[in-house]
Amino acid sequence: MKWNVAHGTSLVALVALLATVSDGAELARYDNYRLYQVTPRSEEQFRTIAAMEQASDSLIFLETARKVGEKFNVIVAPHKLADFSETLESEYIPYQVIDENVQRSFDDERIRLTNKRAKGVFDWTDYHTLEEIHAWLDRLAADHREVQLLDAGRSYQNRTLKGVKLSYGEGNPGVFLEGGIHAREWISPATVTYILNELITSKDPKVRAMAEKYDWYVFPNANPDGYAYTFQVNRLWRKTRKPYGIGCYGADPNRNWDFHWAEQGTSSNPCSDTFAGPAAFSEVETKSLSSFVDSLRGKLSAYLAFHSYSQLLLFPYGHTSEHSPNHQDLDEIAAATVKSLAQRYGTQYVYGNVYDAIYPASGSSVDWSYGVQDVKIAYTYELRPDGDSWNGFVLPPKQIVPTGEETLDSLVTLLEESARRGYYKSTN
């Protein structure tokens, strides 16, 4: 068989792109898939788009359709292009074609990562595989007596749910950092590891004070199977990897927690990106991580989850428009936090309770920690880029450090504002 190598594609990249991985699956490609940016202007148009999201697995909604007037991005398979554009035009739904071939950005990313891994350096100039992140956590524990390795269990494919505890004193209030629960959101583990590194190495007085005032429980990859799959097979994979029927894999691990499970913003279709699973905690990853969090009952004062993308700071609830008991505090803390985040680079975040600020979504880890574990400082960061970006999951690596810096700035404010309101108490 002959292969035509065009447009300067390197041999090493071609080998990587055509290689099969250990489980026998070939690398998913998105050749000639188009990226559309769609803006529904009426409730009827919004319902049309929402119905398409539920009906077709040939449409990849990079974020769930939220509300009338907001832009959102959809990747459309080549064989669906005519049907999709015809529906938009017949319903007079405004749209733009942002990219004629989304595979090109994935090719560029894979070539860069192939070259990067030859250097064998762990830093924040690019993204890292699960194995690289786990090895770095091992080194932290070996090199720093304040760092203790944590094992919250095993994934469906027997990967470790690995984290660390960072503690400079006894009885400090606990802060839990969760990263990577959605596999394709690579900036999440990158930001969590950046923050962890700064908590250990930073000389900044505010960061040092924050690091030493709390016990930190840090899990950069809460969905290790899914994250590995995005490197090996499908860059846009979101869910876990447990099989459900013929050709459908995984549940959305941020819709699978046992707090108002499957009530809002979820799907019962196993092939859907928002499939909540057949039952709460059906996924061993969420069940294991929740058991670990439960073992910390009474020790945690804050639970912070990191996602991408859209530049949002969200707090409970997601299952209802009814406000949480300390809604006003959470709202005021969020206002101060996003103001702090914007100071370094001007990055603008929107904040609010999940149901109103983004969309109804039940069964999340943050809502569960708030509603079941009584952790009253519970937030979800939706990191860079903003919602208008053409393909927010492929965030350029030059933005990793700036994202980490501004998020760390905001974290200082979030914890200071929470402490000022009396939320953090010693567990001595």
C-alpha cells in the first residue's frame, strides 16, 4: 500500500497518526470534519439545535447548548454536512464555518507532542501523558517530605487514581483539587499540576502563606482511562471507558455522582457524551474517588474542580434554579475571585450558580461535595479559552503557564475571602 505524504507532514507524525495502540483501536481522525459556530436567536431555534445534539452521534457539541443568543461550537462529520447546514438555513439559524478541517489542529498537536516527549522533561511548556504526570507525582513524594502519595483506587482499566497530600502542619483545613474528570480538557490537569508545583516551590509570600495554611489533597487525573484514550486514540473523548452495549463506551463522570443523579442536563443514551450511567456511581472512578473524599469527612473545607472551557466560575446548584443556603456568600466570593483572576492578563470570567450561569446539570462532583459532604466552599473553574474560541480543547501550550498563574492568583483570593467569612476552621 502506498501513502501520499502531503503538506509537509513528517514521517514521524505519519507513523504516530497511523499507529494502533495497545487495545487494538486505531487513532480516531477528523479529516474534513467542519467546525461550526452557531447562535440560536429564538427559543424555537434553540430547541432545534438541542434536539440535534440528542439525535446524532455525527455531531460533536464542544459544549452543551446553553441558552438563546449564546454562541456554541459544533463539529460535523463530512456525511452530515449537507443535512446540518440545510437544517440551519431552513430554520434561519445564524452560523459561521470556523474551520473546514479540524484534523489539522490535532495533527499539529500530535507532531509537537511527539517531538516534546523525546526531551523527557516535565514542565509546563506543553501537555503531558498520564504516565508522565504519575511519574512526576512519584518524584514529588520522593523529594519532599511534605508530600504524601495517595491512591484512591483503580479505574475500569486498572489505572491508579493517583494523587498527593501536601501538608506543612497538623490539623489544617483541607482543600481538595480535582482535575481531568473530563478526558479531553487537557488544560485541567496541566493547571492542577502547575498549582501543586507552586504550592511546593513558590517564594511568593501570599502563595507560601496559602500553601502552609491548608492541607491539600490533589488529584490531577480523576478519569485516567479517558485521559489516556485522548492521547492514544480519540483527542475529543470526554467520558470513562467502561463498555455499554455495542459500540458505546463510558459515562460522563461529572454526571455520575449520587446527588440528584440524572435529574437535569444528562442523557440516558450510552453513546451520548452526557450519559449519566445506568445508576449513580456506576463508574468505578467516581465511586472510588467519592469513597476517598468521604474518608476525609470533617476535614475538607473546600472542593475545587477544574474543567475547560468557557472562562466561568461556577458553584452549586446544577439540578435546580433554587439557590443554595449560602448562595450570597458563594456569589460574593466568586465576584472577588474573578476580579483577582483578571488582574494579571485581563482574562474575563463570568460567575454564578451552575443552573443559571451555564446550564442545568445534575450529578456533578462539586454538587455532591456540597450537598452530601457539607463542603460549603465548592466551585468549578471552566478555564481558558472563552466560549467564542474555535476549538477550546486544543489550547495552545503557550497558554498553560498564564492559565496557571492567573488561576493561582484567583485561588489565593478565593480562600482568603472564604476564610474571612469564617468557613475554614482547624481540625485539631
